[in-house]
Amino acid sequence: FKNIRLAGIQMSGKRPSFAISFKPVKHVRDWKKSTQLMYGNLVCLSPCQDFSDPIWGVVSNRDENLLNEKSQIAIEFLESNDLPLYEILIALIEFDGETVMVESPTYFETFKSVLATIKSLDLSKYDLAPNIVYGNFDGYQMPFYLTNQSMISHYAEYEYNMDFESDYVFNSSSVDDLIEDYISENCEELEDSQKEAFRHCLNNKLAII
């Protein structure tokens, strides 16, 4: 959405909502039939238009008549924004008509508490943070026990007499051999794609199925 302008204020509950007018990039003929800007959806505004200055909010009121007639929606700005509310308003007034906005088509309240918990985590203690949080795989090294050359010492069962009694012997096997042995012995009911997914999980530090 572009050409964002402040159009009014509405007091309801603990925090005020602000009416903004906008111009959709793609024309919406009837907002009653549209799934855009639904109540509770997360939005992000950028006065500088490059989202280096994100302002986060949620749709707090969706009046379909106002949308059809004036292209207006009510937004409640989140407390987690880096800027206090008065600075947000100053930025929107300063860049009146120049601010742009994007929307996440998901009811934000469903994920709000989860995201708050994740934000409070100490990423320095999270081994996969460079990969999952920052998407950085530069200098990525597999753990030693997952390399093809790795050998793992383990006990292997074998039969030792005519009564088919069993005992265990200390042995060494490669990780790949151990994985294949386990799959052949315990995953017979899995489909080939499921077995491949299982191999993928056991052979990689980070696996996405």
C-alpha cells in the first residue's frame, strides 16, 4: 500500500487507534469480498519507503464502508516499536503521503506471545541462531560425528550358540552405516520419501522437512 496519510484518531481500550488513508497497489473493487487488511492482521509502515525504519501495527478496526468510500483503515501501533508513539506520529506527518505499508495476512494475536518469548531469548546461547535467525551459512562446518569419516564405537548384538542366545560385542561403524542399519531394521513401514526425510534429519545439523 502507498500514499499513507493520517486521517484521524479513535480512542478505544488502553491504546488509541489511528485512521490512515492509503492507495492499494492493486485496485480492490469491493472490500467486503477482500481478505486484505482483516482485523488483527500485522502491518508494517515505512516513512522512508525502504523499511529501514519499520513501524509495526495491527488492524484494530475494519469498516468496509470506509474502505470502499475513502480507503481508510484503523491501525493500533505496537508497544514493541523502537520509536515512542509521539515520534511515530511525527514521522507519519513529516512523510505525509510518502509512507508505504505492507501487510502480513495472518492474525497477529495468535503469534504475539510466541514472538515475544523468542525475542527475549539470549541468542548467544542458541547454537542454531546464525542459521535460523540470521540465515547465515558462511563457514558452516558439520559436527565431527556427522562427517563421512566419523566412526562410532557401539555394542552390536550377535548370536553365539545353537540355542540362538545372544550377546553383545564392542564394535565400530561409520555414521552412514549405523543410520542405514537403523532404517532397515526399524522403519520398514515408512515410505521411501519418509525414509529419505529421516536420513536428512540424521545427517545434517539443520534439517527442514
